[in-house]
Amino acid sequence: MSKRTTQRTFQATEADVDKKWYVVDADGLVLGRLAANVARILRGKHKPIFSPHVDTGDFVIVINAHKVRLTGKRQEQKSYFTYSGYPGGSKTRMFKDLVKTNPQYVIEHAVRGMLPHNRLGRRIIKKLKVYGGDSHPHEAQQPKALTFD
């Protein structure tokens, strides 16, 4: 009998991943489309070595979070609901108020919902850095500007 040669599927490991830094300007971008593209970069789906069980993604810095927009009437109608688990512990906050007081939460909440809801997703979301203004403290990492079509 001859030996049978089989081709093996490549499985990425943490050592194979080269993590890069990107900066995204959220000025005038639609929240959902921005979040979908950022989640894709964080997860690593844009790389040919993507493996679903390994963190192959890059770091993403989002600036000008307070200038993100929604389409249609959602600017006034969208709300965020939280519940503490206690009686009377429900809170509802409107997007138009929340984007003024805590714009980082709006983007982090949207991106977190597009990542896996397990311990890998909790590791991936830590690579997202969101800032309300147009400056960030990550100049030492030399991030590249990233634009979405």
C-alpha cells in the first residue's frame, strides 16, 4: 500500500497573528455601518489567516464618536434599555441624549453586539478604543488611517 497524502487545513495560532493598529474617524458615518466594519477588523475576517476560534484581529481606534449619525427618524427615536435585575431597576436612555453625554458607549454597544457572545468576544472588544474628541493617546503605536466605502 502506498502512503496517502492529504492536504491539511491551516489553523492560525496566536503566534501567527501580526496585530496592526488602525484609526477610524466617525465624523458623519452611520452608526451601524461603522460598527459592522469595525467588528470585521477587530475579529480579523479581513485577513487570509482568519480562524474562528483564534483572535486574529487588529486594534481599532475610533475618534469623533460624538459625530456619528443615524438615518431617518432614529436620531430622535432610538433608545437604550438597561435593567439591573432589581425591582424598579430599569433605565431607558435616548440616543440623542446619550451621544452628547457618553458617545463612547454608543459605538461600543453597537460593536459588542456584532462580536461573538463568549470569552473570545470579551477578549476582542478590549482591542476597541473609542474617543469622543479628535485626539487619542495611541500615537506611539503609529496607527494607519482607515476609511470605509
